[in-house]
Amino acid sequence: MMNIQRLQQEKIAKSLKHFPVVAILGARQVGKTTLAKSIATSLGTGKSVYLDLENPADATKLNEAQIYFADHADKLIIVDEIQLAPHLFPLLRSVVDAKRKNGRFLILGSASQDLINKSSQSLAGRIFYHELPSLSVFEIGFENLDRLWLQGGFPDAYLSRNIDLAANWTAAFVKTFLERDLGMLGFRLSPTLMRRVWTMLAHNHGSTPNYSALGNALDVSHNTIRHWIDAFADTYMLRILQPWAGNVGKRLVKSPKIYLRDSGILHHLLRIFSKDELLSNPVLGASWEGFVIEQIAAVAPENTEMFFYRTATGNEIDLLIQVPKKGLRAVEIKRSLAPTLGKGFYHVLETVAPHKAFVVYSGKERYRISQDVAAIPLHELASVFD
């Protein structure tokens, strides 16, 4: 299998030098284990140990976890699927406090930081969290952009030899996620029902969902729909983009926008199995928008926050990005070689007054649309954060 250098590896290695515990969080099958083992290899032979809590033999080694940790105090201890053993968190805190040493534990989890925090003792000041997204175009090369967009960024799907094999892998992943993974992560939900919910969310990709309408379609309350959406978000299947609330003088849309985080899963649920089918499908623009948002998130600095902006009268911008120490960025996303902007976009710019404004489009050259707005191709996304 092709070896892909992940953008997060250098950041995680740096964090291990400054924190006793470092966490890699992300979706199932997104490459956390491969990345952790690559980091272990870089340390040298005998400098680390790896435990997979889904493996009964490894889980048994931690029946007396304090003894095990003491016996391997000179090594980086990697614990995979940490959410399966929440009882370890108080012990991690105790071990760290007894002898402060950076780079002691690397823990991997398939549930969100908020979800893990609910079942753990506070490790504030002792732990640094990294989210590992699916593969980005910056990792696999821009010549492979269409393949990544169509097949998705899960390594096994992307690396499949053809679209049919990628579709088979994605179908198996969706089935396993619904029938096994959600339950293992603490969500006791019907796989059949959750597939219907997931598919309905795919049809609402890039929009502000009507919770009541979704609830009526499934004969449940809008609060139940919100709970189910949170379950997909907590397991990194869904991105919930909150509305910008920085200007209280405007009547702004208050509901969030939702995006399936992996374009391959989106296309699978919508029965899109070729580029021609995608290009002729009404979801084309929304699919591209969500794909670009994930590429932006992949290169965003730590603690960057992303929002969308829409007024009750329909003026909107796809993304407002709050960049630490550098201010606000406005980003519009267009699946076009010659993007145009309406008056509503410029009205929002006047209201929000971002430090920089961009249109990300599907061409290859950078140019100015106006004095304050630059059109940039995908390969220049990093310039959004300059």
C-alpha cells in the first residue's frame, strides 16, 4: 500500500515533546493507527509499545494498568481506541502527576474530544488533542484531486484501484459503522433507522436542516433528530457549521449548516458512482463546497474557528474563518472557472469587515475579482491563513 505522509505527523511529534499525553482523535479507519505506528517507528526500535483495546490480548495487559505503565515508564505508550476504557483516564492523570515526563502517552480515539471528556477526569494542562481528518489533496497531490473528491478521503477508499472497489469498501464501512461502531461508541441506535437518517442528511448536505420536517418524516421529535445528528458529529461523520453571531444588529439565520465530512460517503449514500454522475447531479455544487471546506480545515492553524453567514434576507458568505492572531477571513466557494459574486456578498463584506476575502474556485490561477477579493485555486488554500 502506498505510504502517504500525513500533515499532522510533524505537529503530533512536536506536541509529544511538550505534553505528557497527546491524543489523536478522528473517524474510524481514517488512519490514526498507521500514523501512530509511523511516529513510533521514527523514535527507533524499542522506544514504544502499542496496545489496541479492541484486541482482547492487549486489553488484558491493562488489567493491572498501573503496573504495566510502570514497567514501560521509559517508553512511549500508545493506547488505541481509548474510548473503550474510560476508567484509564484517572490513572493517566495520576501517573502523569506522579512523575512529570513529556511524551509519555499517545492515545487514539474514534469519538470527539467533548464525548471523551464526558467520561474522563480532567487532563487539563497535561494533554494536547489533535484531530486527524481524512486524506487531503495536500497529502495526495493535486493531480489526484478528482479521485479524492469522488472516492473520498478514507485511505482504503482512496487507495482502491478503481471506483468499483472504492464503492465496495465504502458500502462495507457504512454497514460496519452503523451495525457495530456506533454501539461500541455508546450510541444505542437502530442501524436501519440510522441509515435512513444518514441518507436524509446526505440529501441536506450543505443546507440548514429543518429538524421538525426531518422528525415528521421519521415520526420522531425534533429533539431526537438533533440527538442523532450530534451522534454523527461526535463520531466525525458530520461537520456542523455554526452561524456567525458577531453582528447582533442583523437578523441572522440561527440554525447551523450540516455537511457530511467525507465526500465518498456522501456520494455513496446518494448513489453516485462515477464522475459523470456527479457532474450531472444537483448535489454537485454542495458536494464541492463541502469538499473544499474539509481541505481548508486540513491546513487550518490550531484553534481556528469556522462559521457561515446568512441573513434573513438571503445575503450570505459560505465561510467566515476566525484565524488566531490574524483576524477574520471571508471565503466564498464556487464550482466554476469564471466565478461571479452578487451584491449580497459585497453587502456582507461591508457588514462583517473581514481582514481578507477570497473566492475559492475550480480554476488554476490566482487573480483579483475586485480590489478586496482574490480568486484562488485549491492549491493556494494555505494563503487564506497568511
